[in-house]
Amino acid sequence: MNIHKHMEAIFVTTLAIIGIGSLVIDRLPDAQASTVSQPLPAENNIGTEGHMAVIIVRGHRPAHGA
């Protein structure tokens, strides 16, 4: 297949896809940000007076042979 013969069709098709995609994206509703009604439990007593901040990090442990 000779791509040079079909460059105009490829160009027009690409423009059509981009144009349709732009219209679809413009019709999507805007995102609505909302606040959390209650604070997350992890936020409550971290580093406040009388409470020591404790952070537990758990991750994947590699096998003993690796």
C-alpha cells in the first residue's frame, strides 16, 4: 500500500476524528468538587498537643530468595 496516495484521506479522517472528539468533550458536564462532611479518621489526632503522631506504612515484602 502506498501511503503517499492516501495521505489526503488520512489527513481528512484525522481532522474529522479530532473535530468529533472535541464536540463530545465539550458536551461533557463540568466536574463538581465537593467537600467531605466529616474529616477523615487519619486526620483527627495526628501531631496535636498530647497525642503523638503514629504513621504505619505497610508494603510488599520481597521473597527471601530474591
